[in-house]
Amino acid sequence: MMTRSRFLRLLSSLSLLGLTHLSYSAYAQEFPPKKTITIVVGFAAGGSADSAARVIAKKLSEDLGQNVIVDNKPGAGGNIAHAYTATAPADGSVILFGSIGPLSIAPHLMKLPYDPQKDLAPLTMGVTFPNVLVVIPELGVKNFKEYVALAKKNPGKITFASTGSGSASHLQGELLNVRADIDTVHVPYKGGSPAMVDLLGGRVSSYYSALATADPYIKNGKLIPIATTGLKRAPTLPNVPTIAESGYPGFDASNWYAFVAPGKTPDVILEKWNKALVAALKDKTTNAQLAEHGLMPNPGSREDLQKYIASQSAMWGKIIADRKITAE
């Protein structure tokens, strides 16, 4: 295989001969790139996005025979990492474990320094996972049907916590308000920890929580799980029905992480990344490790992801407009 230095010497010689139509781009389309591969994550180490990215990175490193690292760039709900990736080298060495907020929600709430649908190229869906609607025992409901009935009888009285205005947990509650024609009141917090503290303290009555966060309190009886927000039941809560099967068909407010690359990355590299990622996500060991974090791999084509992001953007954009939601 031609080395980088030999290629550059050849390119220089051809230029001297007037053959300037050749470019470095042909060499840049080599895959995997002959340098460390970086998976950018928009959240801090230790969370579900970071944990999933590290599991997948390990498998990719084995499959590609190349060092694959995770680079955490937390802040602004993941937007810092997405903006970074939008202008990163488009040679296949940098990809992003993107998330629902920056890719489908944030564009409707604020002006971004990048366009998710132009500056980031879809590779494949990574993992999907629902939240779980949990309530405090003091609310006096034992299932989702009773929750909706109580909300209808007491408009504006039931509160639900979220990790912030415009967050996935906020929009899930607003989507239910629309679909069930109820009026539950949103109470935003600066993250999941303070939301959970106030929920357990009885200062709010319900919360669309991450499964891993709610799990210990469900087990000790401090919280009651009444429904999950995805189309399928969560493997870790097989006895808890989805909202979709509880009278609201098609209700799908799943969280998700998807792989994207800098928008100017050549198609040939994007296709090769798709194949590599799909293979890693279909690996049985990788699946088992992701399941431990309550995450369900859902790999597919680049086109499928592009359509899904667009449909999510349209759905959440309508909810944001209809409910007059603004960023904090």
C-alpha cells in the first residue's frame, strides 16, 4: 500500500508536470483511516451515552484493527459535541454518537451554529431506549389508566418533573398532554438528580425518568412505574406496559443515540462506516453489554436514519410550536 509520504511526493511530481486535476481526496477516502478513530460523545463520562459508546468503540477497535477512543465533550445538552463534529476532519477519523436533543429538538428552540441535516451526515441508528413514567405512592394511582383519569378530573393539579425545558422528558409529558387531552403541569430541573430528589421528596408527583435512574426506587417501592414511552416494552421492565398499548396507539417518545459524521465526509467512507457500525451493533456480546444499560441496538441504513431524524424533528417541532415551548 502506498504510504502517505510517497503519495504526497507523487502528487507533487504530477503537479510539476501540470497534472493538477488529481487531488489528495482519493487518498483521504481510505478506510479505516490510518490514525486513531474518535467517537465524540456530548455527555460526561459515566452516563448512558458514554457507556454505550465505549462498548461499541471496543468492538469497532477489534473489527477494524484500529485504535478507537471516546472523546467526551459535554455541555449545552450535547450541542457542543455536535457543533464540534460538524467542522471536524471529514476523513472518517471522527464520528459522533449523536442524540435526540441536538438532532431533532434543539433546532426548534434556538439558533445553532450548525445545521443538523446539512452539516452532519447520518450513518446508522445506534440504540433506542424509553423513559419510564413513575409516580409517587402518595398520588394514589397504581397504573397509567388511573393516572390519566386523575389528570382529567384535576386539570392543572398533577405535576411532572423533567431534566429541563425542551428536554426529552419535558416533551414526553407535553406529548401525553396533547394525545390524552389532559393538563399536567411541567416542572423543569437542571438535570435528572435534582428532579429525582424533589420527586422522592413529594414536591412533584410524577417524572419521565431514565430507567436506570428510577430502577432502585422502583425496587424499594418508593416509586411506582406506570408506563414506558417507547413502542416496545422495556426488557428491564417487562411487566410495565407502554403508553402506546395503554390506549394511545402509535405513541412513541423513545430516546435514542445515532451515529453521524461530519457533513462533508465522502459517501464511500459513509457507506463503509455504516457497514462497520451495523456489524458491531449486531454482535451478540455487544448487544448483551448494551442491554445491561437498558439500551436496545437498532442499526439500519443511512437513509433510514435520515428519514427518522426528519420525522422526529417534524413531530417535536409541532409539539414545541403548539405548546409554545421555549428554551430556558
